Amino acid sequence: MSIDASDLKKLSPKVKALLVCLFYIVLSYLYFMLYLQGALGRHEALSAKLTGLQQQVTEKERAVARLDSYRREVSALKEAFKLALMLLPNQKEIPDLLLAVANAGRRSGVNFLVFEPKMPEKKPPETNPAAAKPAAPKPGDVKGQKPKPAQQEKFYEDLPINVQMTGGFHNTLSFLDQIARLPRIINIEDIAMAETRDVKGKGRAIKTSCILKTYMFVDR
């Protein structure tokens, strides 16, 4: 059955309006299915990609900010390390440092009863090549477990000086003050004062014992 223009003219206005609405509905559906749906999908995909890129940019900016902070911290640590190296005597400078401590006592008017520096023990070099190899895994070790990292060697050695001295209270304080002013790192530990007695012409003397601990730079 064919429908021509004359047949459409005979339709009532309500039917004509219904057909027009139906035509636009079908047209809209086809537009949505053929174009708009794909465009919306592409828009959502691009929006998700944009969100991911923005997150990456934010993370990179945070990483750059942290990197700048780490660089400043590393720079500060390097400066502190350089300063520490300047304050740490090497082995050749130890005799001069001990002499400076003894001269400080002489200037302060204290008498040393004990002045005993304890030099660090030298570790014998390893002669067995197998000693440097990692130990074989034990039966109880978990397979695939990473070995514990080796402890980092210190770049300094402790150098304690056992000191016992007698002198007036102000003389002792003057000696400790001069030690603190020496251009080297020297810590004063385990101070003990006892056995006060009167010394003719010098007033009351105090026996003081302490540990003067300095640190010697070790070039590995």
C-alpha cells in the first residue's frame, strides 16, 4: 500500500502532529545512537584521561618540591660533614691535640695525676679471601629472603683520655673551659669530684676525674 502526498493531506491535524512528533523522535534517536552516544563516550574517556594527567602533574609537582627539599638537606649535610672533618683530627694531629690538652692544664694550674689516652686498636687486615664472600645460606633461612645490609663503617674512631687531676675549684673550671674552646671536638664525660684538702698557699684542692673524649678521623 503506497502513501502519497494527497493521502497525507487528508489526515486530521492531530494525526499530522503525531506523525511530526514521531518523525522527530526517530530522528533524535538515530542522532543519539549514531553520533551523540559516541561523542559522549569520547568525552568521558577524555575527561578521565585529563583527570589522570592532572593527578600525574600534581604528583610530579610534589615530587619536584620534595626533590628541592632533599637537595637542600643533602647540601646542608655536606656542609656539616665538611665542618665535622675540620673538627676531627687525623692520626698525625693526635699528638698535637694531646699536647694542647696538657698545656691547657698547665695554664689552668691543675696537676695531672693520670693522663691516659687510649688509642683505638688497629684491626688486622683480612688475609683470607673467602672471608669477604657472603656466608652460605643456613638450612633455617627462608628461601628468597634478602640478606641484611652490611653496617656502614664509621669515618671516625673514639679516642677517650682518662684524666685525674688536682687543683682548686676555679683552676679546674678554667681547665674544662679551655678544653671546650679548643678547635676540635672534645666531649667531657663522667666528671667526678672528691677528696678536697687544703694545700698550703693554694687553698682547698679538689681531686677531679673525667673522660675527655675526642674523635679521630679515619680514612678508610
